[in-house]
Amino acid sequence: WPLLLCLITIECLSSPDGTRPLPCIPIQVPRDRYPAALLLLLLILGAPKLSLSLGCAYGYGYAKGYLEVLKPKPALVSRCEAASAL
């Protein structure tokens, strides 16, 4: 479920215009706030707090570009691929 919430967050923030309905509740929520509203709904229903919160936070961080510093540089990747491990 955390991975699914992360992917929903990235998908919603890739095109934040418009609204999306919450499941089981006839409320339209703006797409940029949909992941937080879905997380709140799941937490009210008793879902695991830490894992879903981290999944949602990771999705927001990835979509906003805050996690770019964690990606390896292309030069490092090509050096690692060129090095013989065996």
C-alpha cells in the first residue's frame, strides 16, 4: 500500500489541475491535495500510519524534485558499469 500511495501521489502531482473523487465519499478533491486527503481517509479507517505516511511523503518529494540529490550521477553509473565485478 505505501508504494501504491507513492505512485498515486506522483501521478496526481504530474498534472495537478482538476479534481478527483475520494473513494466511497462523494467529495471532489483538488489533484494536488488528493494524496493527503486519501492518506487522511486511510488513517481514519485504521491503516498503518508510518508506512503510508512515508509512502506519501516519498511521492511528494519525488514529484517536487527534492530527491534529485539521491540519484547517482551519469559518470558514476558508467564507471560502475565499466568496472568488472567478477
